[in-house]
Amino acid sequence: MEKKKNHCIECTVSQCANHSCDENYCALDKIRVGTHESNPTVSQCVDCESFILGTPCDHK
Ligand code: SF4
């Protein structure tokens, strides 16, 4: 079954079970973003906390 795409959430993490696989979008209606740092300063400090390890998309 083709996963839906939420065009409001662009994402390139094809290893995530929630990735649309078809294009670079998330399939969820909403996601949660958080940080693993006490004082985040750059984008590398923040994470998608809705990530679930899934089967990588074959074509990516
Ligand atoms: S849950 Fe997060 S990491 Fe996973 S596809 Fe959606 S936005 Fe990307």
C-alpha cells in the first residue's frame, strides 16, 4: 500500500519507518521535534523524536 505524503513535512530520512519512500516527505500528520542538548545552537542539535527505524527505501 502506498504511504501518504504530508507536504508540510519534508524529510530525507529514508531509513525511517514513517518516511513516504515515494518522495522526500513524512507520512505522518504531525511529528515531534526536540533536542538532545541543554542549549541548542545549530540544526544538528535538534532531532525528529517521531523517528522509528524501518526498512530503508530501496530506491534511495
Ligand atoms: S518521523 Fe521524522 S524522521 Fe521519520 S519520516 Fe517523519 S519527519 Fe522524517
